[in-house]
Amino acid sequence: MSFLCVIPARGGSKRIPRKNIREFGGKPMIAWAIEAAQRSECFDLIIVSTDDAEIADVSQQWGADVPFMRPAELADDFAGTTPVVSHAVQWYLDHGQELTAVCCLYATAPFVEPADIRQGYELLVRSALDRFVFAATAYASPIQRALRLDSASGEAHMWQPEQFSKRSQDLEPAYHDAGQFYWGRSQAWLQSRNLFEGGKPLLLPRWRVQDIDTEDDWIQAELMQQALLRDACNHSNNPQN
């Protein structure tokens, strides 16, 4: 039985072209995920699911395997995470490899920590879940006070105007997917279950979460990394702190 890490990385990203192998912090973006998976020491197999020869080559240079090229029908703009991971799981089952648990780790998650990956697996085991464990974080502001803009007039309107008079501390906290990793048993992936419904979130601090889908996201992630590097440098120079 084996533990599998699947890193999805298609070649046709539109909003940030070639984002999976674009340089981030001195190395290809995907290298951060590969190295985090390696350092977690959770996995017997670390693979990249891609349709792109250059991404495959870069992934192999950084120590991941690319045992197959992803079929075109799973590499367009509408391909979801679950079918991509399910395809990888089925490929291994078809090749006689029994899988104990499978982790989907996003290629654009440079702040993922090996310890969080391990903790996610431990949560899956302790809970005896037949669903998923995933990284999540709290919304910075109460979602009950979210605004929408009228496309014609440009005016703002509250989604829930009845919440206007409530104190923010009295509103129920809400959480969102951190866009880092998802642990599940092989059958949960094959059955295409909802990643979130009934699953267990591993809550992360907001300052370690940055989804990277646009150029603005990329810039913010670079600023976050620079701040983290400065903080690490300050601590190494002042160990008493």
C-alpha cells in the first residue's frame, strides 16, 4: 500500500501564462510544492499530472515523477481538480498499485508547510474519514456584510442588509478553502465526492494563505515571501527574540 501525492499542473493557464513553472523566489513555482511534499515525508509517490512537456521536464528536474501525460479532456479550462486526481488514482490502480491515501497538492502553493501536510494526514487517520481533509482559513471580514455592485448604476448593495446593525463580533465566522492541499482516501477521489461537504478543515493563519490566480495575486505572494524572508533573517540575527 502506498501514499500518493498528486500535483496538478496543466500547461494552458490563461490569467497567468505558464504560472506553474514561472520563477518565484528563485525557483520554478511548482518546485515549492514538490519540495514541501518531499520534506513532509508522507509519500511513497510524488507525481505531477500535466499535459505539458516543459512542465513535465521541470517537475522531474526537481524530483517529482511524471508517469503519464494527462489526457486533453482533463486539461482544458473546465477540468476540475477531482477528475484530475481521480484519473491519477485510477491509473495507479490499473497498474496494480494499491493506494492507502492520496493528497492533492496545488502547484501554486508556495507557502504550504510540510508540517501542515503531515497534520492533514493525521487528521484524516484520526477521524476515520471517508471524505476529505483540506487546508482552510478564516475570511478577513464578515461575509454577512459583503457588498455587490449594480452593473447598471454602479451602486453598492449589501447581500444581507439585515446584518447591517449587528456588531462584527456577533457575526458567525466563515472560512474558505486555502488552495493548498486535500487529503482523501482513494475511493473518495474515485467517487468524485464534494471536497468540502462533511470534510475536516485544517485551519491555517490568514498570513500564510495566498491563492494565486491573477497577476495581483502573484504580486501579493511575492510581497508576502519577502516579508517572511525578512522575518526569518531578523530572527536568525537576534536569536534571543
